[in-house]
Amino acid sequence: MQTSADRQDRYQYPAHWEADVVLRDGGTARIRPITVDDADRLVSFYEQVSDESKYYRFFAPYPRLSAKDVHRFTHHDFVDRVGLAATIGGEFIATVRYDRIGTDGLPASGPADEAEVAFLVQDAHQGRGVASALLEHIAAVARERGIRRFAAEVLPANNKMIKVFTDAGYTQKRSFEDGVVRLEFDLEPTDRSLAVQRAREQRAEARSVRRLLAPGSVAVVGVGRAPGGVGRGILGNIREAGYPGRLYAVNKAFPEDLKEVDGVPAHRSVRDIDAPVDLAVVAVPAEHVPAVVAECGEHGVQGLVVLSAGYAESGPEGRERQRALVRAARAYGMRIIGPNAFGIINTAADVRLNASLAPEMPRPGRIGLFAQSGAIGIALLSRLHRRGGGVTGVTGVSTFVSAGNRADVSGNDVLQYWYDDPETDVVLMYLESIGNPRKFTRLARRTAAAKPLVVVQGSGTAPQGHAVRATRLPYATVSALLRQAGVIRVDTITELVDAGLLLARQPLPTGPRVAILGNSESLGVLTYDRCLAEGLRPARPVDLTTGARAEDFHRALAAALADDTNDAVVVTAIPAIGEGSPGDAELAQALRSAAAAVPGKPVLVVHVELGGLAEALSAAASTAPWAVDKAPGTAEAAAPATLTTPPEGTHLIPAYPAAERAVRALAEAVKYAEWRREAADPGKVPEFDDIDEKGAARLIGELLARGEGLTISDAETCELLGRYGIPVRRALPAPTPDAAVEAARALGYPVALKATAPHLRHRADLGGVRLDLADEEQLLRAYTELTELFGQPEELRPVVQGMAPRGVDTVVRAVIDPAAGAVLSFGLAGAASQLLGDMAHRLVPVTDREAASLVRSIRTAPLLFGWRGSTPVDTPALEELLLRVSRLVDDHPEVVAVTLEPVVVAPHGVSVLGATVRLAPPPARGDLGPRTLPAY
């Protein structure tokens, strides 16, 4: 009889089960399988567990583990008996195990699909979400090993563990017998279990970032003894920003009798600090960083900002140094911003942290700013500052993160933080690369539904030092998928700031109708033309003439805002010379007072050579706005305005030096507002009663048993697609003229004769297809023509297929991209998609609304809807086909590629004339799996 110890040799150590996770309080832990080498760790762990927790685990006093227990809990076959441990600093803080059982409750092997599961969490780490994270991972392991259901027996008094199971969101049954609560739950993910997992992920990752951005104490490691240098500069920036927490200067080269540097307590090591340290800013050479990380970890530091360079950006040796840095930090439960980072800023009144290389603290505001590059971060901060008070009032910065090589904390983590950060209204991100586009798209969709997210995306080539999953999708396709997730995609830093200032200062427009008014006819016409080019619907510009006074602007703007046919207003202004011409402050106050009367519509200003107007528009506010207390043109109104910070809740008016920049920003806001309205009702993924999901799964399993990855045969493709209600029109091989005649008789005339050789497939333009062959004579003549033109039948691979109703030829594709996930694509067959790239894309699963949008998104869509008097085709049937393909790929991750070409969309119904399907084993982990940090 085979023992578990014998079986351990049969199954290799499952390294892909190892994972770093973020816990509920923002700290990290490592989850990994328990092995025979963990006996001492297990005993040490158990000794630190309270008697009460031991009692809850074993239902009896159990002060210590016997040698037999230790052997049992460390010897696993990784199939029927599996144990996982959560570790910090290499030591166990919690364990979970399952044992496969049969229907009689006794140990069993496959095909038994039930297992008993049990947890034990060290008391010091209870309440941190360790058990919840372990449950996600042990459930994923069990599903991988063919286990579909867990059973757990828990004492009624063990409320914490009962809550772990009941809160997980799985479908479960609960019973009570012999003084024990028995819980049984299916491991198939449900909408609720996935929602619970995503909510926990968001809270944990947001808290991990919050611990970095709002620390109670900071140590700067690498502070020079003399003025100058990065460390000394960072220390000065933190002090000058007014950071209210405890601050320490650290340098191992400090003299032992040195007590202070610039009034800050000085220490030779983090270990010497006799108080907790929440954040360490590391500014030492790369070769000294490992020792600093160890010191910080042993002292209990919660996070690191590593400014040091010399990591992955410097080549293979640096890349390995970066991996070691992340491994070391995570072993102690710390998160890292960097290495090669520019730093972080938090302008909140109770934090005021400038742990960055920026010499000045930005003024507080409502914009969250993320940049991977330090140089880009500097450019963004300075550009915001130059934009006429762009960092004053509601348009300042709430938090700023420059992640450098983003070896650990990435844009995804910061998005999790900004999602529910009450201090941030608008998010601006410069992304040189996207490490996990699928997760980023998911997070972006959720964030964009709550607040604007504006992104400049790099060219698609990852900078040196950035770990990025390879993608097979074109750069333009990834960009299109981001837009569908609600991301406001812009191309330059200038556009990023332009859009950000508008979204931070003004309400969203309710439509594309734009009023234009100003004192320059030509500038108004230019603005009008740009609106048309951006797809907006402008009204004819209102020319106030160059002699317009402040009260004229006020009156015209008030009238435009009150007009229900306008959704936004663009004011154009040029310098005016002469007595009575409005000054910058007077004009700004006139515009702001008019806008304040109708606050629900955005107002933008295009100004030419009015340096003071932009600043005045950002700051202009008086204690008695004209709309209430002062009339334009009165002596009081003409008096110099008192410029103060606008009261809370008021909207500042953004000013732009060029019409195209203002209109482009407005167009992005209009599209985003439309997306927000549509996102409120995203549609649903429909259920189809005729789908045979289980039958398809069995077929896929049988086919994959033949190989790791394969393109299945035409007959197998037809069978698989048929199980999802996607019929493929039969095509019979015709290796000889007589075989072609027999095929035509079987199918019935009229028929088509096609060459299916790779160089002729789907190439009707080359003459490899003959259609509407009504009888045997026409078929044989067509057969002869094909062989004379292109060669012998064995080269052509001819087939005979029944004629489909006439319609529009289209192509439907689905592919599993390693970075973006499952993507569904649609376009017209032939030159439109192949030459012009006119394809539209949606992330799987696709809802009914998204399917309708997908069909209408291509530029050649009018051909489907009766262009130039043609008969409209059956787009509802096409949309149903798209939904069925989406369901197939979503239900079975083994289906890694599907191509339906051509799909003929007729006035009534669709016909799939050709199909290929590729299968491969599903990835071990994905965005739908348990929570994990990126592996290093």
C-alpha cells in the first residue's frame, strides 16, 4: 500500500502555489505549501498559539503536537492532502490544510470531490484577514486538484472562524450535530464570492498604500553629514513641508556622539530608534540597501520608499538585485515604492509629507497624480503650477506617487487607494507601461464610475526595469480597451493637465452642445471649427466685439448657461485696448459670477496673451459675488477685486492658451460623461437555455488529453461550437471532381466551391472561390478553372459548401491575451479589417449592451444598417452570435483562440461559413484567481 510519504515523491513541489498577499491591515504575508522541511517551524508556530485557539482547532485541550502530528501535518502528497502556511519573516503565522474524503467521510482519492478543511491562526495575527486569504488560496488549489466542495466542522463558540466561512460568498449548507457546526460549501466561484474577494482586495491594497502615504513616523536612511546629497535633501523637504510626525535621520557613518542633524534626531541605524517607524525613505547606494531592508524589517517598519538606483534599469545584474530587494521586503511584511523612485507627496493638512526630490510642496488640492518616471513627475508638478494657479484651491494635488521601477507598488495599488479616498476627485496617471492590463482595466472601470481617470500611456515599449507581461495585442487595441473601461486616454502631458484641470474645476457636461461667445470673431470661428472636428455640436459663435466690457461677458455667459439647448460654454477672449476695457481680475470675476448662477454646466476660457486672466480665473472670488450683491458696471463692481481662495464647493474656470486645447479637453469630458451614463446600466450577460456547458467541458478535456496545445479539426470545431448554439455550415472535402459532385448532391444545389489552402483561404479577391454553382455542369467547370489557375487539388484543398443567403461578410475573433485577458473582436471581412485595421474590441464577458456597441463601433458599420439604400442586415442575430462566442471563451479558459470567418450576416439570420478553434491548458493563476501580488 502506498503511503503519503511515498506519494510525496510522485508529485513535484507546486511552486506556482506560492504567493505574496496583502492582508486586511495593509501588511503583507507569503503563502506557500508546507513541506517536510517545516517541522521545526510548525512546532514553534504551535507553541505561540493560545490554549483557546488550540481547543477551537482540535475540540479538546491539545497543549503540544506529537511527533506523529508533526509528521502528518508536514507530509503531503499535494493532491489528496495539502497544507498551506502564511509566513512573515520566514516564520509561520497561520496554517490551513485539506484532506480529501469520500461519501463515507473517510480519506479518499480522486474522483472523490469533497475535502475537509481546517485553519489555525496565531493569536497575534488574528483579525488581519489571514484566514480569509488562506481560504481563497486553498480553494483555488482544491479546484485545481478536482475538489469541488469543502466541509468544515467548527465549535459554535468559534465565531471568528464561522464568519470566515460564511462571509466568503460561496454557496453553502449549514447543520448542527453533536455540539458541532458543520459547514459545507461549493468551491465554484459565485458572483457574491468574487465580489467579496474584490472588495477585500481593494480594502487591503488601499490600506497598504495609505500606510505609505500617511505614516506616523518617518526615518530617512542615508542622510549625509554635510549639506547636499539626496538623503539630506529629502530630510530638508520633509521638514520644510511641515510634516507633523516623528522624523529621524539615519546614517551608519554618523559619529556616535552626533545627536541631531538640522534639528532632527540622528541615529546610526534604524535599530537604534527607540520608537516605532512607519516609513523608511532609503537613499543609500544599491549595495547597502539589503542591510537597510533587514534593519527596517527587524524594527517593524511598515513600508519603504527606495530612491536608490542601480536596479533593473541597469541591466540583468540589477534586475536580480531588484528581485532580491522585493523578496526581502515582503518577507518582513513591508511594501516598497521604487526602487529608482522620485518619492511621494501627501498635502493633507494632518500629514503634509514631501518625501520626494521635489524642492517645493505643492499646494493642497483634489488631484491625485501618479508617474512612473521622476522626470515626468517633475514636469507634471511644474506644469500644474504654471497653469495659472493650477495648484490652488480645488485644483491642487492631494497625493503624488512616483513609483520608479514599480517593483512592488504599482499604479494598480494607487488606484485602489484613490478609489475611495475622500481627498481625491480626479486621478491623473502617466504610465510608461502597464504590468497587468487586465487588472488595471478592471480597477479603472470601477474608479472611473466614481471619479475621472485621465491617463497618458507610453508607446507600448516598456522602459528598462519594468516587469511587464508580454501582450500579443496591438498597442492601439490595448488603448481602445482602456477607453471602454472609462479611462480618458490622452496622448501628451499637456493634454493630461488640460483635461485634469477641466475635470477638477468644472461639472461634467450633459451632452455635446456647445455655446461659444467672446470678443474675437476669428477666435470664435476657430473654436467652432475645432468643436466640429472633435465631434461636438457647436452653436454659431456670439461675437461681443472687441469693445466688450466685463458686464457684456457676464450678461452673455449668463444667457448661454440659462439656455437649455447648451450643455457647455466656451468663452474666447483677446486683449482689448481702450478706456473701459476690462482688466484680467474684473473679467475673471464677471465670468465666475455668471457661472456661479448656473453651476451645472462647464465653462472654459480660451485666452490669447492674457497672462493674468488664467490666474485670476483660478482665484477670483469676492465676499459678495455680482450675481447677488453687485451689478456689473457699478462703481462697486469696478473697484479692484479682492482675490481670495474660493470657498469650498465653488468651481474655478480653467483657461487655455489655444482653442484646440480647450476643445480637446471638453470633448474628452463629453465622452467621459457619456460613458458614465452608460456605465450606470452596463447591461447583462444573457443566459442561453441551449448551451451545453458541461458537454463542452468534457469534449475540451478529451481533446486536450491529446496534447498541450492544438488547433482542433473542422469536425471537432463544429461539435464544440454546436454545444454553444453556434452552427457552422457544412463544408465537404472535394479532392477530385467526382468527390465534388457527390458533395454537392449531399448538400443540395446551389453550392460554392472554395480553395482552403492557407495562401488562398478567405481570399475571394484572388479567385479561389466560386459561388452560386447551380448544377453539376457549372460545378465541374469551376473545378477545372480552379485547378488550371492554382494547381493540383492536393495543393488547393478544395471543399464544397452549401450557399448561404446573401449578406455582409464579417469576421468574429476571440483570443486569450496573457496580459489583457479574453478579448472579443469584430469587423467586416476582407480589406476593411485586414488592410485598414477596422476592428472593434471588447473585454470578455461581453454584455448585451456591449455586443450592440461592438457592432456599431467599426467605421464600416453603416454597411450593416442600409448604407446607400442597401437592405439592412440582421444585427440582432449578429449580436447574439457575439454573446455566444463570449460565453464560450469565458466559460472555458482552455479555449484560447476562436476565429469565425466569414460570418455572413443576411437580412434574416447569420451563417458561419468557416471556423477555427485553438485549445491550450488554462493558466494556473489569473486575475480571476485568489488575491496575489505580482510574483518576483
